[in-house]
Amino acid sequence: MSSGLNEAAIEHLRDEFRESLYSLAKIGLKYKDINLETHGKIIETLESDVKRKLICVPRGCLKSSLACVAFPIWILLNEPNARILIDSELYTNSATFLREIKGHLTSPLFTSIFGSFKTTCWNEAEIIISQRSKNLKEASITVGGVGTTKVGQHYDFIIGDDYNSPSNTANPEQAKKVIDHYKMNTSILENTGVYVIIGTRYSETDLIGHIIRNEIDTIGMEL
């Protein structure tokens, strides 16, 4: 199935999607409600060189669509050898993001611009893109959830989405389990790696509170 684009249009979109996370999300992924007035600071934080990023905004702001779908695609368009972990409170939530990513990467628009991404490693838990040029044990994108750690793996990017919810912030002990998971993940992140935390505040003891209290000087923030 053809996208109907001529070569000049393909080249233009190829460059634009690699250059701009906003254009990728708005045009490539057709997130029509994305706009710079509302989402400009989130996009700026994601595109920045800061290695620790915190995005704390209310639910319904498309923060997960930007950070867990558009951002991983944008990374791979620019760094096809990147190793990305999408991590959520629940594994099933992470798998849902990966399912959407796979849909975009196999669409006529993306295959006409960048070629086929699909390889034999293309399942619910992980994918490896065909543009990869290095032999690495980690997939291009892997998914996970709180309570599981990818022991022995190493990632260039970890994206932690909505680690906290009402079900795990009822008391400090529950909140501590999430914080411990976050700390454990830092051991599988490369020294030069990027950790993105996306979420909504639920209590003073949640992970976002922990980061604000203890890591405020090292993070890029959108609150």
C-alpha cells in the first residue's frame, strides 16, 4: 500500500521527523490535539540533552502519547542502535504503548519514508528494528513493569510512565516499593543514559516527590 508521496515529499518528511519531535507527533503520528502552547515545554524537555527528565502534568494531557510513543520512535529515527526500556506500573500498560509503536512503524507512511522496520524480533514484549547496525543483546524497545527488573540488561533510555497510582500510594510502604524499583532501574541504565519519568502526583511520598526532594538539581522538569 503506497503513501502517495513523491520523492521530494518523502525526503522532506524524513528530515522533519528526525529533526522535530513536534512534527513527528503532529504530522507523522496524527496526534491532532498536540500543540506548542500546551505541549511545547514537554517536547522541549524530551528533546533536551538533560539525562534526567521529569514530566509531571495531569492525566489527559497526552503526556504518555508524547513520551512513551512519539519519543521512542523519534529516538530510533535518530539513533537506530538505541536500546529503550518502556516501563510502567503495569507491564500491560507498557505493552500497549509498544503495540501502538508497532502500528506506526508498519504504517504505509513510515515504511514509505524510512523503509521496513520489522524484523523476526517483533512481539508483545520487545522489537528490534531492521535499521540497527550493531549486534546487541538488548532489543530496540523492551517493555517492563514495577516489580520486575531486567537483570543483566543495559539501556540507553528508560521511560518510566505513571509508576504511581491510587493503588500503590495508599501508604509509605507501597510508595517505597515504586521508589526502590526506580533506584534498581538506574543500575541497568548506561552511565550516559537518559531516564524519563512521566506521571501525576498522588501523595507526598510518591516517586515524583522523592525525585523533587532528592534530585532537583540534576533534572529537566515540566511541572
